[in-house]
Amino acid sequence: MRHFGPPERPEYLEQLRPEMVRIVSTLLDQVRDQRQIDFVERFAYPLPVTVIGRILGVPREDEPKFHVWAEAIAEGVAAQTDAQRRQRDQAWSDLNQYMAGLVERHRELPGDDLLSRMATDTGPDGRMADPYLVATAALLLFAGHETTVNLLGNGMLTLLRHPAILERLRNEPDLIPSAVEELLRYEPPVQFLPNRTTLDEIALAGTTIPKGVLVTLALAAGNRDPARFPDPDRFDPERRDNEHLGFGSGIHSCFGAPLARMETQIALSELVRRLEQPRLVVDPPPYRPSPSLRGPEHLLIEVDGVRESQEHLAHHAQR
């Protein structure tokens, strides 16, 4: 965490805010003349990919390469067949090999990015050994965009299914942070985790789970638990005491949660303001193959128009 945020760099993410706003505005400007948009392809995917690339120091022109690997890894998270597992493992190997070369380049010519700081770390604990450094860098690149793509896609789909709430967010932007938390509960990007092992015997709800067995954690089911959340199947952006499992919990809490929150809050603020009469073309949309990392593969929406950015409006006002 030392190079990413608190306590050593508490201002880091906030310093990225203007650039995130610029990226969001640019993506919306690029579809201003369109009346039908694939939201995933034109917005939900390029936003987090651009942001995580900027943070890590990954060249934008390399995106087509790691996009293929990320797709194979995402599909293989809950792999059921040997072929799926082989494809996933090969993708991880290719991604690690790519990151090893990138880490070495950043060590030789460091910049002000996360990979450079990790590769040249002079902190009290010393630098990570290269195999761990490469594996961590690959994981950050993959996890830093895949889950946020789903959060944005699921979020837009949910809001378009609740048009009154979308309109309310347009008029009450202060409600957006709590709406993001409710999206994380209601339709989380990670539905379940298949790779936890019990370190001890656990007594839970009248059942004893033995020590040393593989456990699948159904985060999405926990987020809809009626014993924890009143009226759990209702999407309520004003829900109180919303301690969801959208970012995991305990020592497995998401490293990038502050980043994902900021990206999604900025994105929703601009989307609800600038998209005129957005509506779904296909419902339900086609979903990505992975049952664990769940989100629309494509999300076709129609709009009556895309309003100008605040920057353009301010420029015209000055003129």
C-alpha cells in the first residue's frame, strides 16, 4: 500500500481525480454524435483500463495484448475443465512474462508510477523479490480493471432498470456515493470466490465446516441475506448500515477499493448528467462467460443525445 495511498501517500488518489474526470469527459465526447452505444465497449472497459495503466505505468498501446490475457484469466477464475485451466494458466504465464519485461524497463528508467516505485523500492523492508514483484504487478493490472468494468456495466444496467432513481441521481448528485455502495451490494462485480481454504474447524449456522477444506464464498448471496439487509432484493440508494461484501472483508479487503469507488462516483456523476433519456436496447444483455466475475459482455443503450461537458459549457459561458 505504501506507494498507492495511506499512510505514506494519502494525497495520491485525490491527485488523480482531475485526470479521471478528463478521461470520463473524453470518452463521453467521443460518442456525442451517436444515438446507440455499446456502453461496455465505449465506456465501462476503456475507463478503468486507461486509469490503471496510468497508475502502473503500462503503455496504452499494449492494451490489445493484455486484453486477450485478461479475458482468458477472467473466464478461468472458476474453471471447470482441464482445457479452461490450461488456457487460464497460459494467460497468467504470458501476462507475467510481459510484466517482467516492463518491471525491468521501469527499474532502468523509473518514472512516477507504481511499477517504478515498487521496482526501485528503498523502504525499510527492502524490495520485493522479482518473482513476487512480477506476480503482484500482473495481479494489479488484471484486478485493477476487470472488476471495475463489471461494476460500471452492472451499475448502468441497474440504473436503467430503475429510471426514477437515475433521474433522482441527476437532480441529487450528493446521493451518488451511497448509490455506488448500494450497487456494490445489489449487483457486485465479484459474485463468488472459489479459492478459500479453512485454517481451522468452523461452526456456522448449525453446521461444522472441517479444517483444511476448500470453501466457496458466495459474496452476492451474502449481500442479499435477509437476516442482514432489510428488503434485500430492493435497490435502495439511501440504504443505511450498508456493510456489503462488494470489496471482500477482513484481510481479504480489496486493495483498490478507494480507486474503484472514486472512478465509479466520477463516472456516474457525468453519465447521469450528460446522457439524455438513456434506455436499454436489449434486456437482459449478453453476459460475460465467467459466473464469478459477473457483468454484461455488451450493454447496448439508446440515447436522445449526449450533453456537453462542464468544461465546454464553462468555455462557452466565458465567450
